[in-house]
Amino acid sequence: MKYTADHVKDFNLDHIFDCGQCFRWERQEDGSYTGTAMGKAVNMAFERGVLTIDNCTPEDYESIWRPYLDMDRDYGAIKAELSEADPTIKGACDYGYGIRILRQDFWESVVSFIISQNNNIPRIKGCIEALCAAFGERIGEYGGKEYFSIPSPEKLASLTGGDLAPIRLGYRAPYLVKAAAQFIEEGGPDAVQTRLTAAEDPIGQLQKFCGIGPKVASCISLFGLGRTDAFPIDVWMRRVMNRLYGIEEKDMKSMASYAAEHFGKYGGIAQQYLFYYIRSL
């Protein structure tokens, strides 16, 4: 079954799926994207304001894909507000006009961004796909390909270095195993997510888990908890903040302060516009 949403604005699949926020979607020859999230495998196509999702019922759209794609947020208004507060960012907003912050599964964001550290996007995607195929639960088949879930904390915590060696996670492998065990001790991902959603400083609290530093914690907060005030800073962000704002690349404290002052509650959305923009220059 296909579901169609009309009159969709501020939306571009390339911008959404190629801005470093997710790793389980692949671009097809026709410009559509096939991938998996929330236990479903679908294909998304977008043309002239019409979003078409294959393998999707109306109920799936309302309960899964509408919130996942953040369809109820007015990104046009956000871009206007950001550009008014900080005219320098307008070029980045215009370039990545179709970016939306995906509301991803919390545990998937934890696993994905632990794997992502000091890694490039193609390799991150390969590692996650191999990890899911080896240790995840089968989601189903779509387009001739089988899809698997992110492994549960219980499964990951039971693995050894030898088990994970074929996945080629390197030094991240023991981090993942230890973090999974810690999440179990804390009551599981759902319990941790509930506590962090209400926390004043989720980024600080996330850093008590193995393999989660400031950048990874910021990514999890933004993409897994929906905290749009989070402002992840990596090598690309250091470059763009230096190039556009003249802040020294090593001075991440000043970058964070600038983002908090000028971008405020939309810091994470601003970060995605800037991240996508600098990679094009």
C-alpha cells in the first residue's frame, strides 16, 4: 500500500537523509529513498510537494512517519526566525531548505552515534548494516532486501570482541558492549529516555555511559530525544563556525556559547543547516 501526503513544504529527501543525522536510508536511482526505521521498511519519494511512502498504511503514516519526519513543525517559520536573528546563516538555510530533524528511536540513536565517532558516513552505514544483519531481529523484506533491527541492549551486552570483530567497529566495539550493559543496569533504554526527556541537562547525563562524549551526547539529545537546543560540534562544525563566524576551530566553548545566544531553542536545527552547507563548499 502507498500513502500520499500533499502540499508538503520545506522538504527535500536528499537534504534530510544526507545531512549526517541517520544512517539506514539509501538513495535509489530514481531519487527516492529506501530504508528502515521504527520497525518498518519503506520507500519514500517526493516530487512537487507530494510525498509518497510505499509499504505504508494511513495508520502507519499518522503513528510512525508523520512524527518521524517532524511534519507538524513549521520549518519555514524557523528558517525565517534564524535568519532574522543571525543573517549569516541565511545562506545555509537556503541551501539546505528541505532539512527536517528526524525523530528517531532513542536506542538506535545511541548505538548509531557511538559507532559514528571519528568515522565517515559510508563506513558508519556499513558498520550499522552489518551489526543489524548479524545480531538484530528480522524486520521483513522490502524490494528484495531483508531488513533487521538495531540489536537490543541485552544482545549487545552478551557479545565478545570476537563476536564483533567481523563488524569492524575497532575501538568502538567494547564501548558499545559496555554501554549496553550500563543501559540495562539503568532499567533499559525506555526508562533512560523517560528520565532524560525531563532532565535539565540530558547531554551531561548521557556522558556517564561508556563511549559517549560531548559530541555523541549532543547528537543523541538532538536526534533521539528531540532536544532541538542541542548543538553537536564535530570537525565540520568547527570549520563552518570558523569560516562564517571567525571562531577559532579549537574554541568549541565559544561555538557552543554563540549557538546558545543566537540560535537558542533551534540550535540543533541551525546545526544541521550549517553542517549540510559546509560539506558543499
